[in-house]
Amino acid sequence: MEAIDEIVAEFLVESHENLDQLDRDLLALEQNPNSRDLLASVFRTIHTIKGTSGFLAFHRLEKLTHVGENLLSRLRDGRINLTEERSTALLAMVDAVRNLLGDIEQTGVEGETDHSQLIETLSSLLEDGAPAAAAPAAPAPAVPAQATAPAAESAAAESAAVPPPAEPAAESEPAEPEAATATATKTATATKRAPAKRAAKKATPPATGGQPAGSDQGSPPIGEVLVEAGAATQDAVQIARMEQTLGDQRPLGKIMVDHGSTTPAAVEGALETQSAHRSVVDSSVRVDVELLDSLMRLVGELVLARNQLVSRLDDERDTAKDSALARSAQRLSLVTSELQEQVMKTRMQPVDAVWSKMPRVVRDLAKQCGRKVRLEMEGRETELDRSVLEAIKDPLTHLVRNAVDHGIETPETRKATGKPEEGVLRLRAYHEAGQVHLEIIDDGAGIDHDRIAAKAIERGLITQGQLSTMTKREILHLIFLPGFSLAAKVTNVSGRGVGMDVVKTRIEAIGGAVDVTSKLGQGSTFRLTIPLTLAIIPALTIGCAERRYAVPQVSVLELVRLSGEHARGGIELISGAPVYRLRDMLLPLVRLDEQLGLVPMGQADTSPDDRPIDRERGGFIVVLHAEQQRFGLVVDDVLDTQEIVVKPLGRHLKGIPVYAGATILGDGSVVLILDAATLARRSNVLANNLGVTAEDHGLEVEPIDPVLVVEVAGDRRAAIPLEMVTRLEEIPATSIERVGGREVVQYRGHIMPLVRLSTLLGAYGDATDPDAGVQLVVYTRGERSVGFVVERILDIATERSGTRSDIDDHALVGSVVVGDKVVELVDMQSAVLAADPHFYSSAGGLSTGEITSKFEEALV
Amino acid sequence: MSQLSTFHVGKYLFGVDVALVQEVVRLHQITPVPLARPEIAGLINLRGAVLTAIDLRTRLGLPPAETTKERVNVVVRVDDEPVSLLVDEIGGVLEVSQVPFEATPSTVDERVRDLLIGAYTLPDRLLLALNAERVLDVPVEARA
């Protein structure tokens, strides 16, 4: 029983592979309906599945593939042409076969699915002109008739009975008419057909027994190759074989050429096919992935052992000069390096492994949505680690579906706008800078910024005010927000508002990035940047407090050396947090030793005289990019860059998010890998803001949502988003009354609580002159109002210079440079709540969470 | 549990089920992990695999070793994850099926007692049988 199971398992693996190939071939056939090679390949695949399923007694499978085979054999012989109808039916058959195989895989037996309809459709398509019983409602125009099919041949085909194609051994089809006469298949030259026919007529009915075993295992016998190539008839082969069995010493091909049943050229071609087939069979083996992983691990150990040996020998070089041992070690070293490289390669797979599924996806979806789409693929051989490939499969499929469904217009629309009816979807892959770039380019309608903006506002993702200052790029990126969908109605293809955000999350989860560009009316391009491999990454090794750590190179933007005057001049404190002015932009800093708890938090930062970095020690700032934010990691030393193998941490250390894993360096020591995003979050550098991307940092002046700049106390300036400013008032100081511990003022028939920004921000202004007026910034929402007491109203700013810094402190969410002054961004939520704890709980509308994010978006 | 792999930590003699012990190695390199709990001694490289090492002294609430003598990694495998226990010195494998077994005596420190299955009274001393699973059950969350 076990042996049978094994055979079935092998059959399943092989068949699944064959089916994938079949999908590809059928689609390629649609482009090139006359390709004999493709037809032969498709036929061969179905033929193999049919033969084996008969042998293994999977009768449903056998029956289904048999009908398909009949259709294919007629197609191959050029008696009927491949129409869209036929290829749809054949693809449906492939799906049905796949399902059957799936059932067999899961239950061991064929399922109960009824395929009679499909079989009927397939049968009805056997003849031209016969309308398919279960044909699609709107049959597409037939592919132009094959120009090469001579009329005489079609006539011959019609007059002949419908013979089953050549059957392999173990074939029994009692219901089928026995092929007493072979149809003249299309031969290489028309002149050869007549002799072939003659040969066929002389032939005895084909034996139903086994064919003589081919001389080469693994490659089909030459006769079969000739038949499949359509260069000879099954009968002619049988005759030649018979002669061989009767003692003819000549090779089969030669006998056939001598009989005139085929041409020398065809035999030569067949021999080539045969050897090509053999070389494929002989040159590749299936290997368990686990075995590869374990190989990889072993090679890693070998490398370490090699390194130890070499360093030991280096120590003893004087005594063991030129010894045989040293030479052997050298050799071992070389071989090990090579081995390492090769084993790494075994894990790499071409992106085509994922792409090859796309033609089918595109075809089916295009049909479903009434689109005409041509899929072009560029760089299919681009290699990625298999784990990465696995991870990008779903996002990529989603983007492709999206491009067909939303990107490319209907043929009518395209025609109306002067574009060719057929849309082009291009997939590009290439390596650059140690990363793989994947592009999904369509020449469709493009993405309408206004529609996105309107939709985003409608869904409450952004406000009108924010929109007015958003760049086109930022607007475009809104499509990656959760809950965003442009689809007017929900289809089973898209429109549920899940997808793009998932694409983004998934790609970012493997250390990649997604970008989109679009031109209205001309199409969109989605760009994925992904690491080559997850297991081996380039990393920067740094030193901190006598220990080494690794930082993934993808996060590293640049290195800044801190030394001498430069170091001291560069680091400033804003609200007690260190920042570095890098090319006139504020770079928030994070000290690694603090983050790792090696020195007490904030100790070095308390006094303005005591710079965050020891003058003597110097150090480096590693400028990192994580979660679309930039910050500087202050370390003691920068050591080198190397490829490291990422090893997961055990369960005891999984709870420490600062570490992304560990690795073993060449000297055998274990080094922790730091997680840049976590470091950034831990140090509160990151705010959940929208749209600040690396590109923004290069700009000198950035537009922001308008903010009201006020003076809080002394020289401190704060910014309040204009959105949250309902009115500016000046009231006499004497009108301020007290209710409990709060200051209030009577304002438009209500009691309005006040909060002094100076108190809130911990600044101590001079006591207010009771005669002077008090400047109020009033924020009203529904029935409730709060008033912010400020020292002076200064300005309304609509742009900032340099980057926004996220250094926050009590009641702050960060700071920006407006003009040449640092302006602190007030945390409005806490400011409002400080005045009125129930402010948000009463009215409907935005929740507090939304207020926060709104605010943060506004100040990006 | 008829055979125990024994080792010394401080003045105690401990033993764990020999079936759980994968191997015993002496490694001089250990990478400390900042932010981890004090029981976590660090990471070791065991033939290309990165293992967490638990300082058994700290785990048992014993004072740090006075000597700077290299300690020994007893690699135990529980839940299919090998973890190293750092001990002072390795003993041998003892057959204990004939040795009288007792519940953990109350004289043993409370913190240690929680991690014990019981004690075997050898002729000359006590052999404390460790509950390996509980020893490895160091709370996961980081130290603040």
C-alpha cells in the first residue's frame, strides 16, 4: 500500500507542476495559436496525466482528461483552430483537473464533483461550427483561421473518423472507436503526406499493448517524439518498430525516413528534442527545502570552524611557515567560501516562480471585468530568496488584480480616449543596490487625485484643511490607509477597502517598501522594493559600551562622525532632548547606551552645559530611517558592514522588541541585531504621522497646514493648528474668575474654562498686569468652548523650514522650525483636556484618538 | 526519572533528568543581553545556533560566584528549544532509583524550593532534583 501511496504522491507533485506549465502554455497559445511546439507540449502534459490516472484508476480524472486530449489532438493536428471558447474550456478543464488532484491529495480518492457539463462542452468544441452547449453567453470573436491549414487537409480531417490520438501503454478505451486508419497529420512538408498515408494504409491496426521500451529511460522514444511533433503517424512508427523487432538493425528514424514516412530533418529535430528532454531530466533533482535549510546551517558552522582554524594558524605562522597544514587550511578556506556561496544560491528562486501564476490571474480577471489586457513581463529570471518570494506572493497578486480591475479601462473607454483597446500591464523586476525592485505598471486610467481626496474626506480619513496642503504624492499615498477604497461598489474582485493597506503592511513586514506614482489618463506604477533575502542581510556593526551590535543596512541612511568642535557645536537640546543640526535640518537623537539601559536615561542630557556626548569620547551618529522617520542613533564606534545570518532569539528574549534577532560573526561571537523601528518608537521619536517620507527631508521649506504661532512666555513659541482656532479674543484680566481650581471666563452666555499655555508647558511668565488685556485663543466645538491664554499672538505660519522633529515633552508633540525659530507644537488634546476634562466626551463627531492623529497630520 | 545529570551550584548539588540534557559544554564567550532579566546570562554560540543561557545562580537567588572560574553550560531541551543553564561545575550521571527520595526539605531556601521536585538523600549529601521546566520558565517580559 505504501508503494502505491508513494506513486500517487509522486503523480500529484508531477501533475501539479504540469498543470502550471499547462496554464502558461494555454495562455501563450492564445497569443500564438499556430505554435506547434506549444500545442505539442500541452498535449503531452494532458496525455501524461491521463495515462497515469488511468493506471492509478482515477477514472473521473481519466475521463475528463481524455476529452480534453481529444480536443487537443485535433488542435495539434490543425484540424480545428484554437478559439477563445476552446481555450476557456481547456482552462476550465485544467482547473477541474487541479481540483480533482486536490481531492486526491486530501482524501486519497476523487471527489464527487460533476464534470459532465464540462465534458459536454469540451466534446461540443471538437468540431468547428458546432455551437458549444455550455459556451459562454458572449462568445468572443474567433481567432482568425489558420492561414497555413490547407483546405485539402481540413477535408481529409473531416472525412476521417475521429480517432483517438496515439495512446501509451496500459491504455484501454473500449468506448472509443478503434483507430484503424490513422489520419494524416500535418507533416513537415506537404509532399510527405501522401507516402505517410500509404504507409498508414498498409499498417495493421495499432497494437494496444505496450510500446517497446525506449532505449533511454527518462526520454521519450523517438517514435513518440516524431508523432507528437506531428512529423509522422503512429502507424508509421508501429511499422518501423515492427521491422525492428523482425530483425532490422537500422535505427527507427532511419527506417522511417527510408519508408518515406518522415523526413530526415524531422528525425534530426526529434533527436534534438529527445536529448533536450534527457538533459532536463538528468540535470535537475527535487530537493526538500528543509534539507537546503539544514545544509545552509551546516555551511555556516563550517565557515566558523574554518575561521577558527585560520586564525589559529595565523597565530602560529612563525613556527609553521609554509607547512603543508597551512596550505591545506588555505585550500579549505577557499572551498568553504565557494561552498557557502553555492548553498546560498540553492535558496534563490527566480521571481518567475510567482509571476508564472499571473498570466492566468490576469486572463481570468480581464474576462470577468470585460477588459482586454496584455501582460508583459521583464526580468523574470531575477532571483530572490524563497522566503521572500513566499511573502510577496499575495501582495503582488493583489496589485496585479487591482491594476486589471481599477487601472485598465474597458475597451470602449480606451477607444474613446484614443488608446489601443488592449491595455498593457507590465511587470518588471531587477536588482539594484542589493535589493530587488518590482514594478507593476499599467497604462490605464491612472489614479485621480481629486477622487482620492474626496473619498478620503468622505471616509473621515483626512480633513479639508489638511488636504489643501498635501502634496500630490501624499494624496496618492492615502490609498494605503486602512479602510480606503475607491471602488464605487463592492465586487468580488475589489472594493472592500482591504487590500492596499495590507499590501503595504506585508511588504513592510519583510523590510520592503511600496511606492506609487500615477498620471491621470496614462496609468499607474506601483513600485515594491524588497530585500533579496530575509535570512542573510547586510548589516552595519557598531560598538556601544564595549559591545558590538548589528543594525540592518536597509535602515541606515548615513554616518556622521562626532569629533572635536563639530560634535559640540552640532548637538543641541530642545525641550531637554538632544537634536543634531544636520545640513540645517533637525535630527532627533537617540543614545544607544541609554536605550539599552547601560547608562541611566537622560542623565547626560539634564544640564545644557553637559553635552549629551562626552567631549573626549566623540562617537558617531548613525542616521537611521525607520517607519518613515529619520533619527540619529548615537553610538561609540562604527566597525564595519558585513553580511549576517539572522537567527531568531529564544523565547526568553522574544519579549524585548529592541532586538530583531542575533547573529554570529566571523570570530564566532554572538551579536544582537537592533530593530531600528523599535528604537525609534522607544525613544518617542516616532509619531504616527502621515506622509513624512525620506524624500521630504531634502526640501528646505515644506508647506504645512496653517498654524497660529503664539508667544507663550519669554521667548518660547508654540503653534496651534488653525483648525483648532475658532476665535481670537482679548479680555480684561479682571474678567477671569475661578471655579474650584480652574480659571473661567463668562463667554457668550457660557462659562468657558481657561488654560494658560505657559503653565501647561512649564514656562513661567511674568505675572499678568491686571490692567492689561489677556490674549485668548478660543476653540469651540458644539456647545463647548475652551480658551487658551497666551502672551502674544505672533503670526500664522504656512510653511516650515527643515524637518519636523518629534521630540516631545509634557504637552508637546514635537517642534518645527518656522522662520529661524524653533516652535513647539502643543499637544492640543491634552491642552483641551487640561481646561475641560469632559470636552470630548460630550459632543459627537471626532473621538479623541482622531483628534490626536488629525493634529499630527496637520503638522507634518 | 531514574538517572540524573548532576552539577554543582554554590554549595548545592543539583540534578536534572538525564533525558532532558542535550549536552554539556564549556564556552568562554557569552554575549550579555541588555534589558533582559537578570536571570538571563546572555547568548552563546553552540555550533552555529544561538542559545539563551540562564544563570542558575541568579535563577536560584544565590549570590554571584566569588571565583572568576569559567562556568559550564548544561544544555537542556524543553519544548524543543535548547537552553543553556550556567552552572559552577558539572558532576556525573547518577543512578537514583535505589536512592531514598523525599519531598524538598523545608530547610531549603524558599526560592529554590519552588524549582525543585524533591531531594535524593545520598549517603554523604543531598541531591536536589530540579524541575527543568520550571527553571526555564523565566518570566518573559523585559526588565522595564
